[in-house]
Amino acid sequence: MTIPHFEQGPIRPPSEAYSLLLRVTRNCPWNRCEFCHTYKEEKFSVRTVDEVKQDIDVVQEIVSEIRALSWKHGFGGELPVPLVNLILQDPKHDSDGFRSVAFWLYNGGNNVFLQDGDNLTLRTDELVEILKYLKKTFSSVERVTTYARAKTVSRKTVDDLQALRLAGLSRIHIGLETGYDSLLQYVKKGVTALEHIEAGRRVKESGISLSEYVILGLGGKGMWREHAVETAKVLNQINPNFIRVRTLKVLKTMLLFQKIEKGEFMLMSDNEMIEEERLLIEHLEGITSTFVSDHIMNVLQEVEGKLPEEKEKMLNLIDRYLSLPKEEKDNFRLGRRVGIYQSVEDLSKPELRNQVERVIQQIESKRPGDLEEILSELTESFI
Ligand code: SF4
């Protein structure tokens, strides 16, 4: 039996964990950002409308097969946990595509994320055709989202973007990273703060929901203040629906690593990045965005809320953490990185603390004095 196959790319935003991943382009047309390694060595290409439609057909074929299995096993076309387990255990269904469609259906089959890095490079009419075909094939689909570069978005008119919205595009995720022009140049983002503002405003005007991503720590010890303040200024002018933060982690494969080796770029500590996050939030003014910290790399994932009403709450959470003694902060960071703590509140739960203390004892007996290195290794495993 041939296992039906459709193409999927390497990444998605954390908020798309339950979405069907459908590849419209391959890799990134820019591919020069010094903090990004996702598509390094890979060439950008645009898939044809027919190729993407064929993939949608394959997904539909898999959906029909899963529904038939459900009827066969007495689940009436539904996808409850026992059927998901059956699918996962059956070597006949040992394909990423089959499993991801089962997982998608199990989670409602409502959301689709279009991969890879910059799908607005397609002509508007082509993307409209794909979106319409997707919505026609799956009536359950409510939200369709994509990544796009601000530079590419700024080449689309509001009419283009509205046409995409009407065809079913619900949200665009843009990597703002920073609003500080010198830093945008330094990390070779290939876009200016002004272009970010223009692109973001255009998305908002079209009625498509907008997520702007900011990288905590991107300014390093040298530019952190400017990074936080200038980023807030850009966000204040865009007023995106979502501001999402993620924490910088530099791998050896990233070009930024060479700047660290030369002593030109100095990484910030976790605690310094939290101070930077505070400065960023403090300067967010006059906007109604939702601040989200859903990336696993972030130390304080609980710093989330709707602006402006929850700004003080977020600042207070950060202040609470920053006021902890060093040992408590270390205890928390380790507990977070090994997945024991979810929030600072958890520090007061004896059963969780005991677990973290045991991990600390193990570290002290096996690699005394290596806590920072171990924390760094743990974060590396997240990306
Ligand atoms: S534009 Fe996005 S995907 Fe492309 S290199 Fe930069 S960060 Fe990576």
C-alpha cells in the first residue's frame, strides 16, 4: 500500500501547534538574518498552485481514510483518544503526514498554518486560489495563518491583503525582532523600522489579524536599552493584535555566533533579558495589543496580558521575579527549564520545590559549578 504523502516544512509558530501544516513555499527568500538558522543551506522556492492543491487533496484522502477507520472501529466517524492511539501504534500509519492529519483532526481540524517563511511572495491571485481551494475542501477550517516578511507585505496593497482576507487568510505572523534600525542592520534583517510600521499598518487596515514577534536579548549587552525602547515605539505605531516575545538563543550554526566569538556581541543573562522585557512593556503606550509569551525559551511565560489594562499586572509579575534573591532565581530558572515550574507562583509549592532541589543536588554531585552551562544546554534542546 502506498502511503499518501504531502509536503511539510520545518517550523511553525508556537500558537500553531494544533494546526495542519501546509507548505506553500520552501524555505526563506531572504535567509540572511544572523540570528536564524532554520533555512540555512536551503534554497528558497515557490511551489506551484497545482502542487499545493494536490497536497490539499492528499490531506483530504487521509481525512477520509481516518474517518473510515473510525467507522470500522465503532467510533461513528469521530476521533477519540483510543482511535488516535490505535493510529499511532499501527506501523501501517507510520508516516508523518498521516499522524499529523490525525493529530489535526483530534484537535478539531479548525486551523491551518501555511509554511514556510514568506508566502506573500506568491502573486495575490495565486494565494487566493490556494486559500479558496483549502476552504472549499475543508469546511471545518476557521483560521488560516502564515508567516510573511514585512518587506514583502509592504509590496502588497491594502486591496491585495483584503482579497487574501476574503479568500480566508486570517492572520499574518511577522518577525519584527526589533524596532531599532541600527540593530536591524546589525543582524541583517533586511528591513527598516519604517517598513515594519508601513507593513504592519497595512495588514491591520486590511482586517487581517497581525502577530509581531520580538526577540528578547537581540540587542545584547550593548544595545538592549535602545532595542527595548525603539521596539516599543514601532509597536505603538502599529498596534498589532498580538505582540509575541521569544528569547534569543545563539547556536554555533548562526552567523551571530561569529560576532560573539570576536567579542563584538555580548549575550545577556536570563535576568538581564527579563529587565529588558520590563523596559519594553513599560514603553508600550496607547495600544490595545495582547502581549503573549508562548515560546518555550522564555523564562517568564506567565507575563501575558491585554494592553493597556493588564500592563501593571505584567510589570508586577516581572518585578516580583526580579526582587527574588539570586538562589531563588536560579532555582526558578532551572525548574522552568526542566519543565517542573510553570510560573513564579510554583516556587511556593513544596512538592515542586523538592523535585527541583533533587535536580540541583544531582547537578552539584555530577557537575559542580556548572549550573549556567547546564541551563544553556537545556535551552539549546528547545530549538
Ligand atoms: S526572514 Fe525570517 S526565516 Fe528568513 S532568515 Fe530572517 S528570521 Fe529567518
